[in-house]
Amino acid sequence: MFWLDYTVHSYANGDFTVEGDWPGEVMGWDKDGNPGAKDYTLYQPGDVFVVDKNGILRKSDHLSTLMMKYEEGKQKNGHSRSDK
């Protein structure tokens, strides 16, 4: 599926959002803000994505596994929680 005519808005802290023609469009909301208007959505609240080495965002249903891998990666790279 191709999504066209959307804007990626990035924030100073590194967060970003995808904006459609109206707020919530990419999450399947209609123009009045009612969810469930579309059969296909780009993402939903609570979705978790992992960026692979090719820059592809892969949806992950296993948040706890993701967090464990993230922490392991930080330890391998010499980072700790106090590094923030």
C-alpha cells in the first residue's frame, strides 16, 4: 500500500508524527475525529516500531522483547541508564 500526500513533522527532541489532511487521518479517524473510518491505517496508538538497518520501520508486537534487546545493546556499547 502506498500513502501519498502526507507530511512528516519532526520535533526537536527526535520524535516525529505523520500528518494527513486532518488530525488522526493516518490512524483511520474521519474528519470529525471518529476512529474506525478506514480499513487500513498507518499506525494506531500503542503501536511499536523498530527501525532496521535499511531504515524500514518494522512493527513489533513484543514490547518487552524489544526493551530487553535495547538494554542489551546499550550494555554491549558501553552505555548505561545513567548516560542520559
